Amino acid sequence: MKAKPGSGESPIIKTYTYEPIFNKLATYVDPKGALTTFNYDTKGNLIGMTQPAVTGGSPYTDFTYNNSGLLINIIDARGMSTGFTYDPNSGDLLSTTVSQASLNLTTQVTYDPVGNQITITDPLGHTTGYQYDPARLITQITAPAPLSYVTKYSYDANGRLVKTEQETGDSENPWQAAILSYTATGKLESYMNTMGNSSTAQYDPADRLWKTTDAENHTREYLYNSFGQIQRLVGALGETEREYSYNDNGLTQSLTDASGNTTIYEYDGFDRLTETTYPDGSSKSFSYDSTGNLTQKKNRVGEFIDYGYDDLRRLVFKRLPGPKETSYTYDLTGLLTDLVDPGGNIHYSYDSAGRLTAATYPGGKTVGYGYDNGSNRNRLTYPDGYYITYDYDALNRLTEIKESGDTSLAQYEYDPLSRRTVMNCGNGTSATYTWDEDNKLINLENRFNSEAVNFSDSYDKIGNKLSMTVDDDRFSFKPQNIINSDYVSNNLNQYASVQTTSFTYDNNGNLTFDGNNHYTYNPDNRLVGVNTPIASAAYSYNPLGWRTSKEVDGQTTSYIHDNDQVIMEYDNSGQLRRRYIYGPKIDQPVCMKDNGDVYYYHLDGGGSVVALTDNSGNVVETYAYNAYGMTDDLSELGNPYLYTGREYDSESGLYYYRARHYNPVYGRFLQVDPIGYKDGMNMYAYTKNNPINWSDPHGLTSLAEQFYIEVMVDLGRIFQLTQSQTDQLKSSANSVAQIAAGTAGIGLFLITAPASVPMALAGLAGAFISYIGIMDGLLNLLSWDWYNEALHPDTGMFEEAGKNIGVVCEMKETGQSIGKVADVASIFFGVSVTRSATDAGLAITPIIMEMPSLLKK
């Protein structure tokens, strides 16, 4: 591969050889000399793939086929077996089984006479039913018994989805409907929800999206240059939100915000981002090796961060100034097993399905995990042996959390739309949820021992809250002093001053002084020190970016995590101080155990903690907030979780939002967004200045949980699927993303993707989701260093990965499309995915290569 003329860079050489009989790929040597080999049987079926040697050996994957050439077994480098069975007459896939030793996870499929999948039974025995029209489009999906909820689909004469109806369980409004219409060219023209609120899309003469109008008549316009690239985004008030310019290769060259502040991007001869220059002239730069791995980053302060990789392009070390180095070790299938930094070692163990079973932290404290056959986590064991268990219904919805397997801590009930309707706590308190027809929470009643409080919300036609009322004055925020402040911002959207107080920042954009407090940061831009007029605090983090301790005026609190949620606190002498139990979603604390005392959490509709009750159900503390989280109600019981369920640091007045710290007084973060401009042009804004409608649990973006759905939407667009097929991919993505572990994830997607979705695409999507699911779990390892601030990703690497896949499977167009899908992913994951794009391609190569024989009828 040659660099762009004039760049002065040497060509990148990749070598391919082919076996002589079937002209299939036999070897691939990457630019650094790493060798991958492919072996075939006498029929041309791939039977083995050997990847480059790394610590522990050369990963080898084995494939076995039946006499019809259908893939019947895959054994990965760890020895995990994934088996496939087929109908002997039609060749339809009947089951997928992930097995090794005692593990036996089988998913079964049945078909009608024309080959439509009519039932799918998961490893727990839950069966989902499907019905079809004569065009083989799904018309009805029936949830597993005993729930048996129904969803209906209707189509126009062109097979486009025009109506969905979901069973609600409400006798007055038994169906929740959505209606879609299309232009003459098949583009989506309008969407109307069950309440009759419509949004529309208009297109220019070139059939490009030109204008969207929501149900409140807010518009957004997309204007293009002569090459068909988006040049300007125009908001509802007629203002230019963003403006783009591009280089000759179509990559973003500059990005200008609504105030005229411009960020400039430069690329090397292979279209890899090499420098980002911000409106104040500061810049950060990136260097790469011949395979496209990021090897060095120079931040805006001028510090260098170095990265190293093995021959499978997996990150093996990260070196910060100091120097402080973190090393990473993996098993032969790519699962992370160890992280070592100056703070100690974190070790991970997995079962044969690649599911995490234990995490051991420095000091030998181990957190254990157990799963049911549906890969729902059913047990969490704390380092001291205390454990909780989880029960689920046929839709894999959490129904109960129990202590030591028998004492109920929380019970959950849902309606047919999977909206939570009731939560019963172990101390007799409860929460009851009431929803409108369009899935908006309109009332939340928290019932305590002898009293109740109602939080009620009203909304406009697009779901923005119009009012928030509470019928108990204790839960209404009453500021002691109302101060009107004047804010002056600079061209980086930093507050240069508030009133007469000047703010200062370091060159990385971190706030260092706000007139009262001094702040210091590590090279990862995490807050490590705060000095206020009355207190001093220091914070430390592990390589995953989780805060592991804080020291306030000489007293240290250390933390043990379940993923990125604190489950145990230890005091200065290493004695257990508090234990925490959480609900089904992030930042939903259920109870706090403190030296034998148990306190239950009660939340409002926005997820903020509004009360604590004791084990008898009596209210012991209440909290109230303004829209941005200011409160005068600090806990005397040591409860740290307040606004949106996040941890409040009373020593600084800041909330810890994982990637960043947040100041509720100013309503913004102290640090720039690690994902750059992807969540908006103001990299300090909290939830795009819309805190009553959004939250940001990771300090990154309020849209993170939509990732898998958005990827599926773009898959549908790229592969020109009908709306119904895209809708089905979205549904499958939601479930598979929960499992997403190597070939297990691939196999599950293969059999859960409905028959109307092209099965080759189903396999590609399954593999892609599996890979991204794993990457999602490892993103914190990278401390977000590899995010590319340019909104348009580094397409060169993804395109190359797609070409490699295309060469292997002899499907060039498919390979290029995969590259496009990866580009969609990079909008969320940035260069961190670019680093392993080729590795992703290699990982899904065997499945893609055998897709025609695996799925042929």
C-alpha cells in the first residue's frame, strides 16, 4: 500500500499467498512480519487458522464440517467448542451449542416448510415464536411463556415496515403503535408514535437528507458541498451548529462551531490522524507503526504517552510520563487476564464460554461472578465471602435480588413493554411507576413505612420535560441564596471568569483554579488532587480508570469495584466500612450496609437519590436538588450517592462521574470530554446543558447506551435492508451485546437473526457485535487516549480491514461495507477500534469464509 504522493512515507507492505487448488488465501503476513496461516481440506473448507505467535503460543482455531460441507464445530485457542446441527434435508441450522466440561449452552431453532425460523429456544428453555407473511416478512413475535407478549409488524407492497404494534397489558390502550411512511425512492419520510406525534424528513433533489422536523416543529438542516459531503448543520433557530471542510481524500480538515471557533486536523500519507489543533493554537499529535497501531501520543502539555503491542495487535503496555507503565496480558483468544501497574496486579478469570468468573485486585481481594445458562449474572460474591443472587424472568429481566440466596433485598415487576412498574425493597418500602402511552414516566410514588411521596412529570410532544412536581416539601430544592452570575467564556468554551473571579486551566484544558480551589491532574487528565481553603484531598486510579482510593486530610478510603461500581469501602486501617448493592442498571443503588445497619435508597424519576430508609422502613435522610445537582442536604450517615446516583465528594463539592469530575454550581465538568466533540462542540457541558432530560453516568456522553442500536441502523442502511430487517437486527443486537464473547456471540447472533435478514449479514453482524462487545468492556483500559476528536473517523484503516476481509472471503463489496460499519462504530469508539480493525477482521474471517457453505440450503 503506497502513501499519498508527496508524503515522503515508505509503502506499507502486506503479503498474501494462495493455495493452488482452490486459490484460497493460504498465508497473510502483516507489515511487521506477523504470519497468519489458513489450512483447507480436500473440498476447500477452512479447517484451521493459525495466528501470529504471542505470549503463550500461536492461537489456533479448528473447524470441522459434515459431508455436506456445513460447519459443525469450532474449537478456539482455549479449547472452547461451539457446535452446530442442521436439518438433514434442508440444511437449515437447528442448534448452536457452546460446550466444554460441564458447560452446555444450547440454542435451538425450528422452521416452517419454506425455511422461516418459527421458534428459537434459548439455553434456559425460553421459546420465542415468529410468524410470517407470504413474502417471508415477520408479522408477529411472541415472547416466551408464561409471558407470551405479542409484537405485530405490518408492511407496504414494497416490504417496508409501516406499522408496529406492541402489547401493553392496558385494557384501555391494549397496543402501543408506531406508523412509518416513505418517499417514492424508499427513504423514511415520517414517523408517528402511538400518541399521534409525528416527525418528518425531507430530501434534496439528490435524495440526500436535507431537513428533519420533529413533533414540536423544531427543524435541523443538512447542507452539502459539491462533492456531496455535509458542509453545514443548521439548527432550529437558523444558526449554524457546525461547519466542516475536507481534504482531497474526503477526511475532515476543519470543524467550526457556532461561535466561529475552528479545530484543524492533519493526516499522514495513509490518512491516519497525526495532529489536532484547537482554536487556541494548542495541539496534540499521534504516531503509528506500519500496521496502524498508535505508538505515541503527544498531549497538549507536551507530554509523551507510549504504547506497545504484540503481533496480534493487542495493547501490551502503556507508558505515561514519570515513567509509569501499565502492562496487559491476554489469553490466546484475546481475553484480558492481567493488568499490572505500580499499584499492583489485577487478574481476571473466565469460564469456557469466555464469561468473567473472578476479578482479583491488588491485596488479593477477589470479586466472583456466576451465570445462568442464558448468561445472565446470577451471583456476585464479595471479597469477604458475602454474596447476593439474582433471579430473572423468561425475558431475562431482573426480578429479584437476594442476600445469601434467601433474604430478599429487592423485587421488580414489569409490564409487557418491559417498563418497570413496581420495586419492592427488603424493608417493606416500595416504588410504583406510572407511564404514558409513549414510554415516558409520568409518576413515581415512593412509599415508605407510613407515608408516600409522588414525583410527577409532564412532557412536550418530543419527550422534553415541561414540569416536575413533588407533593412533599422536603424533596423540593430551596436555595439559601440566589445569586445571578455573569460568565465569560473563551474560544475553547472554557469559563475564563465568573463574576470577577478568573479561572485558570492547564494546556490539556483541565481547570486548575476556580477562585477557591486548586486542582491537579495526572497525564490521563484524571483529577488527582484538590486543595480547598479548608481541606486537602488526593485520589488514585487503577489502569481501568476506576478510582481506587481517596485521601482527605490524612484519612484514606479505599474501594473495591464490581466493574465500575463501588461495592466495598475500607477505612484508613483497612477495615470494612460500607458495602453497597445495586439494581439492574448503572448507578441504581439498592441499599448500603454500614456496620450492621442497612439503609435503602429511594430515587426520583431522574435517578437521583431522594431518601434513605432504615431496615424498618423509616425515613432517616432526605435530599433535594436543583436541575444541575446542587444540594444543601449532605448525608450525616456517610451516604456518598446523591444526584443521578453518582458519588459526591463533600471535601470538594464535586461529583465523581468516572471519566471526569463535575461541578454542580457551574453545571459543567472540570475536564474536556475524553471523546472530544462527539457529544457536542462544548467539551465541558454536562448532558448538552439538558440535565432534566439526560444523564451522563460515565462523564462521556448521554447517548452511550444507544450504541448497538445505532450500529444496527447503519448496518441496515449500508446493506440496503428493509426497515423491518433493520428493526430485527436492532432487537438481536440488544440481546447479543449482553453476551458478546467470541464465537459464542457469533453463534448466538446467527440463530437469533430472523430469517428475513440475509444470513450472511447476520453472521457478519454477529461477529462484529461480538468484537465490539469485547472492545466495549476494555475501553477503560485505554483511558480513552485513542479517541479521535474528528467527527469523521480514520476511514483508511477500516477500509483496509474491509479489503482484507474481502480478499479472504472473495466478497470485495461486503468487505468494503464492513469497513463502513466499522467507521460507524468509530464515531463512538474512535481510534481505539482502529487499532484493532485488522485484528477484528482476522477474528471474523473464518465465519465469513464459511458463511456460504454454513448457511446454504
